[in-house]
Amino acid sequence: MFSNYVKTTETAQHPLGLRYSSRTSASSPKLACAGDAPVYKVVRTSRLYEQIVQQIEASVLDGTLKPGDQLPAERELAQRLGVSRTAVREAVKALREKGLVEAYSGRGTFVTDGTSQAARQSFDLMIRVGQQESSPHLAELRLILEPGIAALAAERLKDEDVAAMREAVAVMDRSQKDPAAYIEADLDFHLALAEAVANPLILSLIDSIVGLLREQRIKIFNVEGGPQRGQLHHKRILEAVERRDPEMARSAMRAHLEQVRQDSQLSSGSKSAAKNAPAGLKVT
């Protein structure tokens, strides 16, 4: 598909079946014009990361790479393609925006089926259009979904699922003062539960609200004692699923979501107080 408009030189083949080149060029098509002003500019070269995106996208479209396949680590992929790690990082970012891959902290980058992209965008738009009203809606949605997910995970999880959850908990333990690391590990923990259920529809649904969950966690991370309370509940959920006890897992998740709801209210209250405080008075 892409070979119709991109000419490559010094091409090579790597184990993923992706081609790369040192440069690209394009023919010079006639320009569509509005009066004397050209509407489009001729594309003569593409940025390096865009070439990587095109190659991986083509491999996904032709079935060489399938949903669930893991891309090589950043360093390894850079070596295979003969490019910098920065170029690979930018390419992965672009592929994530397209909904073709998802990156999980500590686990790697995986090809997705793209089905959750539209739902994710809709949810993200909703949270931004009605930020004040949507937080309770998200809490309600989670209360419907996640206790059941935890219960099913307790029945179906495999050793690798347990390992992923333990790793996420360990990262959160050592990241109490690192919001970015803690939040990503928190998301990994809940995604690992969804993956353990082995139902692609459930995983796609949870994946579609990851952006909302991240924003929620960012808002409540600085609530006093919030990360510590969250970690206590994560460990109780982990214990329940390790025991293969569905009802214990369901109950532990419900308690965790109630803690999240309370911390969200505290966060909203602090922001409201700060907004209405007299000038010069800092509310913490």
C-alpha cells in the first residue's frame, strides 16, 4: 500500500517483516490550487519516525503483526531499524494516538485491535465537556464493572497475571512520592485484572477509559494519605485473587472504589475551597 507513494533506498528486512530505509522521496504531483495559491505542498521527505510508523502500520494492516503481538523493546527496535531511540519513541507515541498499539509500564508495547480507540475518544471528550458532572458517572461505571472483573479474575487468572499485579504493587510501594510512576503502575494493576478475565470485550472497555482513570488518579494523588490508602486496598485485592476467592475479590474492589470516591470528593472540595478563598490565602 505504502509502496505506491514512497520510494525507498538501501532497504533491509528485519524479523518483524518491516522494511526500513535511509531516506525517502516522492514524485512531484500536480498541485490543487485556489486561484494562484497552492492548496497543498509537495511532500519530498518524511521524518524518520513517520517512516517507522508507516512500516509498523503496514504490517498491522496486512496481518504480519496481529493484536496481542509485542513489539521489541525500544533499544532493540532502534537497533533493528537502524535509527535512534528517540525516533522509535516518537513512532510509538504516534502509533498509540492512532490506536494501533498500547504501551504498558514495565511490560512493553503491544499491538491492539483498535476497537477501543473510538470509545476512548468519546469518553475523553465527555470528561472534558462536562468535567464537573462526569466524575460521579465514572465512579458509578467503575462500581458496576470492576467488582465483577475482580471476581472473574480470581477464578481465571494465570501465573503471569499474578506476576503482573505483584509487579504493579511493588512499583506503587516504591513510588509513593513519584506521581507519574505510581499512577501508571496503578493503571497497570487494574488492566492486569481485566486481562486476567480473558474476555476481549471487557479488556477493550476498560482500555477505553484508561484516559479518564489517569485523570482521576492525577487529581486525587495529592489528597493526604490517598496513595497509602489506595495501596492498602490494592494489596487486599491482590490477596483475594491469589486465594482464588471471587467474593473476597469483589468485596475488596468495592471497598477500594469507595475509597477512591471519597478521595475524589476530598480533592474536589480542596479545589473548591482554593477557588473561593480570599486573595492571598493559600488553601492546602
